[in-house]
Amino acid sequence: MTVVTETPLAGRVAGKPRVIVTRRLLPETEARMSELFDVALNADDLPMTREALVAAMQGCDVLVPTVTDRIDGAMIAEAGTRMGLIANFGAGVDHIDLAAARARQIVVTNTPSVFTDDTADMAMAMIISVPRRLPEGSRMLLDGKWSGWGPSNFLGSSLGGKRLAIVGMGRIGQAVAHRARGFGLEVVYHNRHRLPPAIENMLGARYEPDLDKLIAEADILTLHCPASAGTHHILDATRIASMKPSACVINTARGDIVDEEALIAALESGRLAGAGLDVYAREPAVDPRLLALPNVVLIPHLGSATSEGRGAAGLRLIANVRFWIDGHRPPDQVLEGWA
């Protein structure tokens, strides 16, 4: 998070604030929120329509959305004057028009850090699975086509000595680098700002300022950058074409940072060895061509899906709302310049 300027607090709410939650949270989180706030929960857990979101924003003090809720400037303009806080459940806030919220002096908070290790674990699982061809092997076994062990059958690639290229070296990127070191991977990274030498040494990571070079020389490319105008299709057709035929792509960040059409074409033609995807361009829809490919690991956006992580996010969410109610700056307020 980059602090540029601060957003004024919306002010204290008298009595229990009206809090509307757009999706089901953990039972213990919902129970605690019900004790503290005048809360409306989403019992059926169905994503709210645009119209329902606008109506919620017009009738609440605090809206608690998730990544599935796209809140644009036009919706915020219709919100009226009551809503003063958007307390997002999750770290990413690219689905919220932050500029529009600031213009209306609506505070936006998130729940950073709590999903770092869980998402890094998922990325590492796919970094192992794709080169070793685990999805293909599992599919062969489930289809009843395995004929037994053979010394030259179903060979994958070792991890040791391979180059892991990390795009985005924030909390999650660093956590992946830390894990990768134990598998003997050479870690090279690209980031908007180079890390201090002490952190590079601790992680055993080398900085590459040239993103095109980093991608072209990668054996395994893993993406950990936020979604923004600057990162949309950061892995485009040109960069995919520059990659080694033996390389694979891992994405646990956001679907729109990859040109999915170009990635599918490269995988279908054998231009790339494989991919591991936890996010997609048009979630929850997954392109059927991806589903048909034997050389990909496809996960339904499970990077943060642990009871521990979701529970910790609930605690952070409640703390942010309580700070705001009391007239204090929430600890996880998203300030101008966030990316």
C-alpha cells in the first residue's frame, strides 16, 4: 500500500450502525457481527445484482462486499449520503472505484496479509504440480487408462535448478520466493520497486528490471501483481510467444492480468508446456477449452480458501468497522495510491 494522501473519516455513527454483508462469511464472524451491529446477512450466499447492491448502499452505514461485487462510480453516486464505509472482505480492492469513493468521502478498508501464506501455498502447489504433470497423471488414473509403472512413462521436469520468475514481489510474491528456495529453484523477480538488498539476500532472489527478459528466460512464471490498468494483460500474446516451449505459467492473482485467449492458443498448440490457474478472465465462467486441456491445473479460486485465513479476515473486518464507528481511522484503510 502506498500512502499519498489521506481520506477524511466519514464520522461517528450514533447507536448500532446498519451493516449489510453481500456474501456468507464464517458462522463465528457473522455471529460476532450480529452482536455488535444491526447487520443484514446473505443467507443464501448468492451474489447480489447491481440493483440489489445499489439498494443496499442506499440503506446502510457500512457495506461489506467481496471480490465478486463490482462497485463502480455510478453505483457510488447513487448511494446517497448515509453510507460512510465500504469494509471489503479480502485484500484486493480492484473491484471498487476508489476515486469515486474518495470523492464522496467514503472510507474503504480491506483485510491485507491474512491470506498471504495460504495463497503462496496454493501457488507453490501448482509450481510443483504442473512440471511434474500431476493433473495429467490424475486424469489418466481416474479414466482407467493407467497401464502401470514404466521407466520411460509420463516423464515430467525436475524443479531443482529451474528458473522461477516472479512478477510482483509484494507479500505473496515474497512468500512464494521463500518456499521456492527450499525446492532448489533459482528465483528471479520483477517489481515496480526493487527490494532492499537484505530482503533479496534473505529470499535468495535476484532482481530483473527488464520484464520482457524475465518472462522470456523463465522456466516457471508465477504472477502476483494486483489488477489495475497498468497490469491488464501484462502477460499478453507477445510475451507468451517469447517464452520457452518447456515453460509453464502460474496465476493465483487476477484473471485479467493474462491474455487468456493467447494463453489457451499457446497451450493447445504445445507452444507452452503447461499452466496452473486459480483465477480466470470471466469468473465464475471458465473457458471450456481450458477444461479440455490435459496440461493445466484448474482450481476454482481457492487461493485464500482456508478456515484460518477466512476467520482472520473476519476479525480484521470487524476491527475496521468498530474503529470507524468510534470515529477513529480504521487500521486497514485503503489510502490514495493503493495498488
